[in-house]
Amino acid sequence: MQNFNTLNDLILFACSESHLSDAEKFRKVSLESQKFSKEFQAIITVKNYLSSAQIGPSKTVLQNIMGFSRAFSVTKTRSSGSFSLLLN
């Protein structure tokens, strides 16, 4: 079983893929220490929040980008070179 000497150890345990037996031993230790248990629950809450946080652009942003790309056109002309046109 891992030793939980510091808050960093607790965070590493909460974020790692632990074996089931280690998790059971940890539950026993956390029941003995109320402060330890509260800190662990706070870490798990933050971990779950970060897991559910959206990474990347929202659906609306993607739709705006795709709409712009459909409306934007670049044409090459002989006399003036490239000509950009945005159709609204």
C-alpha cells in the first residue's frame, strides 16, 4: 500500500489507476482520519469536475467557422492577383 504522507501523495493516488486492493486499504485509512477523508473527497470532486469540463471549441463556434468557410471565396485573377470575397 502507498504511504500518504503529504497532500501530493493523496492527489497522486486519487488521479492514478490504483489496484482494487489498494483502494480498499485506502478506504480503511480514510475512515480513521476525518480530515484525510475530507481532503480526498475535495480532490475527487475537482477531478470529476475537470473530467467533465469541455476541452475544445463549443458547437456554436464550430458552426460559425464552418459557416464562414462556406461563405468565403478566394479567386485568382490575371490583372489583380488574388481576390477575396465574403458572401453574407
